[in-house]
Amino acid sequence: MIETFSGIGSQTQALKNLRIDHKVVAIAEWDISAMYAYDILHNGEQDIKSLRHHTKESLISVLSRYNLSSNGKNPITLKALKSMSIAQLKAIYLSIERNNNLVDISEVHSQDLPDADILTYSFPCQDLSVSGYWHNNTSGIDRDAENRSTLLWQIERILKEYVASQKKLPRFLLMENVSNILSQRHIDNFNEWKTFLESLGYINKVYTLDARNFGVPQARKRTFMLSVLAENDIEIRRIDEYLNANDLQTFKTTQLKNISDFLRLDYSVEKYKKEAIESTPRFTESRKKIFRDNIVLATGTKINASAAKTVTTKQDRNPNSGIIKYAKNDYLVEWNTHYRNLTPRECFMLMGFKEEQFDLLLLNNFENKKGSYFLTASKLIKMAGNSIVVPILEEIFKQMEEIKKVLD
């Protein structure tokens, strides 16, 4: 599998959960925090000793060749790279090396990619999302928009290079993005993309899926497109028959978990208390509005809601995913006796990652500058918000396995 726009690796996590034998042969992720989290989650602790021959200068020399980002939006300057600690530089270096991370999708060519059955592309959604509308980001996936969402067309370029060089195309392509991609504003561009894939021989199945139907108590609708390469008319018929008979939009699990399984409300556990305090903002005028406007998921230890709202890249904003109200006379800090936001741990779990995986990230977090950690709480929440609900991916990968059987 090739994971482009890989983030923290929801796709490979889904395959691991299903115990499907697989190998990720390449990823593309330019955000340094996300690539480090990916590496720790999927490869475990880094062996920093393996880089003992490297100096800070030699690491900068290597890393300056890559188009890296510290915020997922803008490239890191050489000055910023030079200001990083040697521990941070080593962490970035190993995150690239251990995952064959090609970093910047705009610099990836088909000859850089090993053969793979699956290519995933969860390209940036900022310029497609409804929230983007309120920030005047309405250019979407227009080819000439020069925004992050137009990176979709880099996948087109790469697939064209496959064809031109007669390289074997991936059997499956998997797209994920906000459901607004199907809106009137963006549908023509999306249809153009689908038509291009059809010209290569892919059969496309578009799903808009809600996490709540897959056992996760989060109101999160996202659009997926599974594209299956058909070699002949018989395969076209078999793929069509399978996809028509197995529409995931009608899927509804009988195993919906209670949101209490995802919230950490026992503050006698020190790590939960610490994280709750860190997620309690000062009760300013703007926070009073957040407190008033957003769904209350729990009051004290009493659950008030069946599901959180969509986990986004920030929790300290309006609207957010929901708040935890402190019980009367049972608050944690004087600066806000009313509520807290979801913690990074809770956000990760609401995306389908296991609690021990989040603990692994914390265990491998490190101080990159005095008093500042590489994986800050805000970065962890952003990673979760940019991720994909793992149980949804599990069902899609099950379909891929079944389609293989239908075709073989």
C-alpha cells in the first residue's frame, strides 16, 4: 500500500486491526509532527543511536532537501530548520527514513513509487469544507486555485505518469474527504476527477458514511470513493454486481459503543486529571459562548449525550465536538469551574485509535525546546481532526478483500 497524505496512518491501522497481511511501501506526509506520530504509532520507538555519526549540520544538510512543514500549510524555512534541536532533527530524519516517506506529493513521480495494490489519497480538505467557506476559502479543487485541496490533481499527474511509463496501476484507489466535495460548488470538479479515473479503467463507488453507523459515537460524515481497476468486461460486470449488492451507505453496526467508553472522567487517575486541566480554558467572554452553545457530553461522571459532534482540528472554538461540564463544587481549576474541552486522548479514541497507542505517543514525546514538547496538545488534536475514523476504513478494506476473491 502507498499512503499519500498519510497523516497518522488510519489506513494502515485499519489493515492491522483486521490482521490483513500488508506492507506500506511508501507514504507522503510533509507535516513533521504527523510524520513523527505516524512513525511511532506504526513502527514503535526510534533508535536514535543509529544516527550517532550525524552532526546537527549534517542533519540540516539532508533535511533541507525536503519540503517540510511545521503546520501542514507552509514550508519550513532554513532558518527555522536551523533553530530546531538535534533531537527534533533526528526524529524527523528517522520518520522519513523508516517509512520511505516521500514527503511532498508535488515532488513525487511514478518512478519513485514501488509497486502497490492500493493507493490512498485523503487530500487536504481546508478549501472544500463548510468551515472553509466562512474563511472565504471557496476555491475548492479548481485546478488553478493554488490551494492545499488542489493537491488532488497531483494524484492525477502521478497516475498519468504510471500510464506513460507503462507502470502497473494500483488495483485499488481510496479517496476520503469532506462530504462537501459533492456540493453544487465542487461537484463538477469531482465528476471530472471520476471521469479521468474511468478513462484509466477504474470503476468508482462513492460512499458518504457516518462514523455513528460504524460503532463510533461521533457525528462525522465523510465521503469516500473506492476505485477498482477492471481489466476486461467480465471484471467490470463482477465489480459492478458486488458494489451494487454491498452498499456501505446502508451499513449499520449492531455494536454501537457508548460514549462513556471514550471519555476519561475519572480524575483520580493522574494522567486523566492532568489532561483535563490542560483542556480547561480560561472562562473568558468567548468561552462563555462556547459553554452556552455546544452540546454537553457529560456532567461530572454522568453521560448526557449519545455521540460527540465532529472531531475537528481545534476544540477550543465554537462550534466544537462537545464539552464536559464540571459537576457543582467538583471542578479542577479556579480559572474555569464550568467546563473543559475534549482532551487529545479522547479525540484520538473517537477516531478509532486505541488508548495504549495514544500512551505510546506520549511515552515517545520529547522536549525539543525548554518547556516545549514536540507533540503539543494542540498538534495532537489537529492530527486527530485530520484523521479518518478507523472502523469505517476497516469495512472498506474488507470490501477490497472480497472484491479480490470475486476477481481471482
